[in-house]
Amino acid sequence: MQQQLLELAKLRNSNILIYATGDRPNLCTQIDEDIIQIFHEVLESIGNQENIDLFIYSRGGSTIVPLPLVRLIRKYCTKFGVIVPFRAHSAATMISVGADEIYMTKKAELGPVDPQLQIQQNQGLRTYATTDLFAYLEFAKSEIGWQQSNTEISLEILEYFHKYCALPPDLIGKIYRLYTQSRKYIIELAKNRSEGHELEKDIINQLADILVSGFGSHDYKIDSIEAKNLGLNIIDYSKELEDAVNSLFNQMANDLKLNEPFVPSCPGEEIASIIMSANKTAVKSAIINSVGKNNEGQSIIDMGITPWIFKAI
């Protein structure tokens, strides 16, 4: 991987950090708050730079992480770019919004950032999306004839949520706060550009509205063309750059076994040895978060919030 990383860094004339949260079956990882301290340590080790690119692969995670992470990276560089080889969904999309420029391969995907709220209930863990709540309200207005000015009907709607959807008023309020918080984060990230890469206020507000509530599904995929139409600064296609990005991603996916299901059948120490052995020639910084137990009581690596970060200088 080291050779591919250096070739891409040379093409971009940039220092490159790789951040990958895997989506291997049985071993999915997400963006979480622990990454801030890890990034700080890596950035301190490379010092202030003219250009830093973040090569990111992630299905998403905590939406409160992107803003402080982008602000942290910007303290160490003049220009901040993001490279998306394939998937950069949800919180990873928010990180991309905070970049001065984004390179997306032909297969690269961004996604909606509508927040998802998970609540433990009697029937198990249940996920609520803000867009689902708003979709119901739109349905009530268009099909039932409910108007927000009608207090009596509004109370009936809230009672219906509570009785039939297990959505008490405080939970509805929490969902709405998540929505407004995510929209604010998108606006702050889009405003957080270096000189010469600023976006107009109207474009920023429109971008926030669309990303947070403009798509019918959290699984919607945004390609480079649509991302550019949304107002993001997408770097024009280059075959040389495309090949370099894909080469690095393919090697990374192979090293991290992203396409292989994880079967926890050996002790954690052995798994750690396998991981480090497979990556010893390419990995400068591999972070393992903690050790847990599998169903047989064996010790296994718990990488639920564990990132992998590499640097090329």
C-alpha cells in the first residue's frame, strides 16, 4: 500500500491521511468521537502542512464528529481536500462538505445526512429517522387535510403518534432537535472553507436542506455529477488520478479484508497478530480499540468504533 499511497500523494502534491471504517459482515465500524484524539496525534506528528487530503471510506456514524474533526484538520493545513474512492455516507458526507475540494471516482458515493435516532424498546432496538416523521406530517397535510394552524387536529396527531407509533412528545422533540442540529452542522461545515473556496449563503442553505431532508431514503446514493450540482467543489475527472485512487483503495480493501466476512473463531491476540502481519509493510498506524468476548467466551478484537489511519509525507 505504501507505494500506491506515495504515488497518489505525488499526484495531489499533498499529505494524505487514510481513514477507513470497515463494513465487513460481522465486523462493521463507524465514525465516532474517539477518532478526534487519534487524528490529533497523527496531525501533531506531521505538523503544519500546505495541503492535506483525507482519503475516506465509511458508511457513516456519529453526526457530531465531522465538525470538530474538520476544524481540527484545518488547524494543520492551508488547503483541505477529501478523496472518495467509493463510499462516504452520512457522517462521512458531512466531513466531505467541509473540504475545499472533493475528488470522487466514477463509482464514488456520498449520501443523505438525515439523522437516525436509535431507541431501546421492549421489542428491541428501534431506529427512527427524522425524514420518516416529516414524511408522515406531509402525508397528514396532503391526504388528511391537516393544517398546522388547527390546534385541535395537531393535538390529535401527537396523540396518534404516542398511542400507535410509540412516539411520545419528548421523543418527537428529540428527533426534531437532531434534525436542526444536523442542518446547523452542515451549514457550519460548508462555511468552513479556505479563501477562494467559499460558497454563497443561498447555496449553503440549499445544500443543508437537501442533504438533511431532501431525499426519500437514507440509502440514497449521490454521485459526483449530482454532488457538483448541489454546489460542492468536485474536482474534474482525471484518468491518472482515477487510476491512482482506485489502486490505493483496492490495496486497502485487500489489506483490511473489507470484502471478507469476519468469523471470530480465534483468540483476540491471534486476530491482532493476523491483522498486523497482513499490513506490516503498509500500515504506519493501526489502532485497535479494545478486546471483547465472542459467544464462546473467547477473546476477540472489538473494532466497533476503531479507525485505521495511514499517513504519507
